[in-house]
Amino acid sequence: MAKTILTVDDSRTIREMLKAALLDAGMEVLQAEDGVHGLEVLEGSSPDVIITDINMPRMDGFGFIEAVRGNDKHRAIPI
């Protein structure tokens, strides 16, 4: 079974580069444009790993990580 990875980055170019590399490696990829969107994506999914940028609008990577770690359902996901 393929692992699911959530990528959170405000740069469309970086998101697409990560997506291409991860898909080539046989992973399933979920994408979010910033921390707020990342939390929205997490509401309906349970990825195996999260890759996040730090410097993003609306909610930066530190705020996103803090919110993920504060949620019992997602706190154990490697970031």
C-alpha cells in the first residue's frame, strides 16, 4: 500500500516539484497552500507523513505544526 504524504507550501512550484518526486517514488500526495489549508486537508485525511514549509501566509509552518501536535488524532504523524 502506498504511503500518503501531505505537502504544505505556499509556493506552487515547490508543491509541484514535491508532488512529481513523490509520485515517482510511488507515494500518494495531498497538497495544501498554507497552514490553514493544511489543517482543512487534515480534517478529511490521515497522511503518513507531513512535509511543511515554515514561511507561509495566514498560518506559518510553526503554527501549523503546533496545531497538528495539539490534535490527538494527528499528533503522532511525522513532520
